[in-house]
Amino acid sequence: MNGSKTMRAIRQDTLGGPDVLREVETERPSPRPGEVLIRVRAAGVNPTDWKHRAGGGFLGEPPFVLGWDVCGTVVETGYGVTIHRTGDEVFGMLPYPFGHGAHAEYAVGPARAFVARPEGVDVLQAGALPLVSLTAWQALVDTAVLGPGQRLLVHAAAGGVGHVAVQIAKSRGAYVVGTASSAKHGFLRSLGTDEQIDYRETDFAEAVSGMDVVLETFGGEHALRSLRVLRPGGILVSLLPLPRELYAEAERLGVRTAVMLVEDDQAGMRAVADLAATGRLRAVVAETFPLAEAARAHAAGETGRTAGKLVLTVD
């Protein structure tokens, strides 16, 4: 590690559009007991980043540095850390939501939030995978306990979480139906979906039924309609808050609901690393941007047209 005590970071001092993001020189963090300091090489940009930037998240008022995905090299370990050493190549997710700070040259986080980057998994992949993969794993495996032969509906299946969820579900032996615009159906087939629904032309609630699990990514009225495609005893796992009236409707239909917030999770990261190392999980990197162009990455993400992930690279 160089002797400088500062680093470049993408900070915002006010809430607003992508233009509030600024590259600044700021103090480099130091690892506390149980933590590691990582020289960041790649860091994903996720919808939660631009939602927090605009003021729709948990962090309140800036200033702050966003970003939760981290791939990089351990450059310093805090007291008591035994599972990583200086020079280790690792990837993982900073604790969500309050452990943010990945969009910088260095990031610090709990040692057990990170696992070794497998050989054959490149830096861009490792920077793109953590948050979306942990979200999908915790939703489908930990919460829904998705298993072989079960039927899953994934909304926005071509998006960051969606395209990873499809692959994780297929690795579990599930039958997967994905919604996306027709232009992305070839992409969904390449991921392994068994059926594709064009949400612009077809009412998904009329097109499918008897689902064991729905991964809901829109919330609101959309989630209410998603309940209707579940079999009795099935579960809707939502990544967004659910309207109050939905719970009574779920009880009436005899289905279950869960609202999930992703957590840093070493067991989950080990599972993700294993799937990636064996070729069963791959993030589709739609576009990369140098750290200094984080605002452009946010603007690209907010168009809603991205298939896969956006990644910042740090020289």
C-alpha cells in the first residue's frame, strides 16, 4: 500500500440527480478490530445507489459515499482478523445499508463480509455479483427455500437481481418463468428461463398460475396482482415494501408473504463464489465506467433499459 493517507472517492453533499456526484480527495479509512481494508478494483452500481442518491433510501442527508459491491485486494487487516491476509484477492458486500462506501479507491468492512475471489472469476464479475447475488440467494434459498421442480416467477428477469435470480433458481432445479420486454427474451432464454412473458403485451396474472414462489421487484399494485399466480401455500418474496391491504388478501388466498432486505453474509457469499467458480452463475456486465464517471453510470442505470449490471472500475 502506498504511503498516502488519502484516496479518491465519489461523494455527494446534497441529494439530487447524477450531477450531485463528485470525485473528491478524502481521508482513507483504517480497519477497526475485525475489519479489513480493501484496495477496490471494481464495484457494482445498483438501483439502490441511485435511489439513495436521490433521497429514497435509509441514509438520510449526505454527505456520503455510496456503493456496497466490492472486489479488490486486502491491504490491511484489523486486530483479530485471521481469515484474510494482506494481498488476498476478495469480493463481497459491505453491510447493507449503513456500511456503504465502495465507490472509492479503498473500502473498509467486516472481514467476514468477504470471501476469496475464485480463480477464473475476473475482477469485473466479482465486482458485479455480490449485492444482486446475495439478494437473490437470500430471497430464493434462505427465505423461500426454493427446491427442485418448484415453479418460480421472476419479475424484471433481465435486470440486475433478476438475471442472477434466474441462474440461482436453475442451479436449484426450479422451473423458471421470467418477465421482460420481448427484445430481452433471447437474453432470458440464454440464462435458462423455461418461459418468458412480455409484460408490455401480456398480463402475467392471466398467463401463469400455480407458482410456488414469486420474486417481486415492483411492489404496490403489481405485488397485489402477483399474489394471484401463487398456489395455496406459495410465497411472495418482495424486495420492496408491500401495501397494507396485501396482507389481508394473502391470508384470504392462503399464501405467504415476506419482505426482504439483503444482509452481508459470508455463507451466502461462499455459495455465490462456488456457483461462479463452477460456471453456474455469471453476472452479465452491460457496461463499465471509470470511477470518475460514476455520475454517467447512475444516469445509464436510471434509464431502466440495462440488461445485467453496471460496474465502476478503479485503477
